[in-house]
Amino acid sequence: MGSVKEPALRLVLKARDALSRPVQQSAKSLEKLSNKTRELKKQLSTLGKQDGLLSSFQKQKKAVQASGQAYKQSEQEVEQLAQ
């Protein structure tokens, strides 16, 4: 029985040695991918905040333009009434 276990053990050890390097490389690749994913999530969050700020700015700009137009119109009406 000892003679059967020894070749089987050698085969298992050889297979482990053969697979160890690819497994380690895969683990490193997965770690890099995980880090990149975290980085991209942070960037996406930042872009989302910037989009919200831009949208708010555009709304405020429109409101200011509308107020400016209303002011000009009121000014013209006052001038016409003053004549």
C-alpha cells in the first residue's frame, strides 16, 4: 500500500506546484481589479456630485436670467409711465 500512496502524493504535490503560480497571479490580478473598482466607484461618486452641482448652477443661472429680464421689463414700464 505504501507504494501506491507515494506516487499519488508526488502527483498531488506536483499538481500543487504547477497550479500555485497561476493561482498567485490570479490572486494578484483580482486584487488589482478590486482596487481599480474601488477607485472607479470613488470617481463615479465625485462625478455624480459634480453633476448635481452643475444642474443646480444651471437652474440658478436661468433664474437669474429670468429675474434680469423681468427687471428690464419693469424698468421700461416705469420709463413709459414717467413720460
